[in-house]
Amino acid sequence: MSISPITKAIGKHGEWKQKLTTAIANGANDLSPEQIEPDNLCEFGRWLEGLTLAEKKSDHFQKVKALHANFHKEAAKIVRLIKCGKKREATQCMELKGSFTTTSSQLTIAMMNWKKELDK
């Protein structure tokens, strides 16, 4: 049985927290905000774009699509902060109530809810 695209995406997006935490700790990284910000370059973003028009009309799609785009913007923002030497501001984004963490949590919940609906 193959892993669903949503399940894979939850794991992959979870990995970003570790990548960004490491980048903040190191004060540098090889990540490019221009490569991170577009939400259609990752595997999940390409999967979302490939859905049928009927699938794209669902409330779950609309919510996940918007949150996914915001997730990529938040991740790119952190990389920009790191590149500008703003380690404290980047760290704040990653804190419990930080913008990245909040967006990431909302996206994960929305993806899990969508997966539950698809699994019915």
C-alpha cells in the first residue's frame, strides 16, 4: 500500500521545522527564499495543482491550498531573516506562538482533516 500524498506532505512539511531550526542555529544555510516561497515547486504543491477541477472545489482543498501557500511564505521569511543576520527574529517565528509554527500547525490539522474525509 502506498502512502497518500497528504500523509507524505505532513511528514515532509514537518521536516522543514528541523531544517529551519538548524539553519537558525548555524546562522547560515544553503536554502534560497526564492526556491522555498513558491508553493507549487514541492511534491505536495505539484499534487495539489494536478487535482481535478471538481476536487479543487472542495472546502478542504481551498483551506489546504491557502495554508500551504502561507507555510511556504513563512519558511521563506525565516530564511530571509537568517540571511540578514536576524537570528532572534527568525527564532521568534519558530516559537510556539510564532508565525511559522502557527501556520505549520494549522496546515497539518487541515491536511489531517482532509485525509480523514478522503479515507471515508
